[in-house]
Amino acid sequence: MTVYPFVLHLGPLELTGYGLMMMVAFLMAGWAIQLDLRERTLDEDYAADIVIAGVIGGLVGAKLWYVFLTGESEALLRRGGFVWYGGFLGAVAAILLNGWRRRVPARFTAEICAAPLALGYALGRVGCFLVNDDYGIPSSLPWAMKFPAGLPPTTETTRHPPRNCERPCSGAVSAPRVMTIPEPRPLPIPASASS
């Protein structure tokens, strides 16, 4: 199977599959957090704070990690060049810092973000597939693929795309928590922090 990148042209704007799925990933994770907070009868605005902190911290962390790995400082101003680990660490730092600002216990923030993180990761990996990067080792399996316009291109052999295994696993991790209604827990967000 040969796969080409998904790009949506909207006049002068170009939206890649990766950018689209990153947006969907953050929105769906935020929605799952909001539902959890609603069921606990806590301040649902905290979900938006988490998403905003996650987007900013995640993008900055992913870029900085990429620059650290490659030594390409000019990549800071380039469209591509993100590393998931850096994004994860940057998002965690920003989200916990925001929670500290609002006087929300770090343990509670981690609890409400764990399953939505797996959901967001699964959706984000769809974006990696749509932009044709992060493909795996050479393979002759029936689901192996070629990425002639990938980052970098592969035309010599088919590859096993690891994200096709990661998505169902991440979905399986997040589904029980995201799809069930949690019991209210005695870790409220302080009323003074909701401003």
C-alpha cells in the first residue's frame, strides 16, 4: 500500500493532517476532562485551563526537545520538528504549574488527565500517519506501507507503521476511564481558585 500526506488547502492556508489531528486530540482530551469534572460537580473551566497549558507547554517542549536532539536551532521557527517526549514533559510542567497557580493538588490534576492523555496520544498518532512520518522498520507484512512523500521518503521497501499498533493500545487504555462516569472524589478545586 502506498500512502501520501493529507493536506487541506484553504485559500492561502495549508492545513496538514498532523495539525488537524493535533487540534482534534487536544479538544477531545479537554472534552473528556470536562465531562469528568462535571460528573464530580467541580469547576469545568479547569478543563480549558489544562488544554491551554497543555498546548503551549507541549508545543514549546516538543520544539525545544527537537532542537536539543538535532542541534538545529533554526528549527525553532520551522513548521515541522516536534518530539513527543519533549511535548509531554513541556505539557506536564505547564499543566502542573497552572494547577499550582489555581491551588489544585497535583495528584488530582494527574488523575483527571491520565486517561484523556492516552486518548489524545492515540488521535495525535493518526496525525503522524496522515503526514507520513514516524514509520517503522522494513516489513513484508500485509499491512506494511510505502511513504514516497514521507519525512523522509521511503520508496525502496514497505514499512511496518508502529502507530497502527499504538493507536488501539492507547484507545484501550483510555476507553474504560473516558467512557465511564466516575464517582465524585473528595478533591475539590478550591472556590477561590476558580477565578
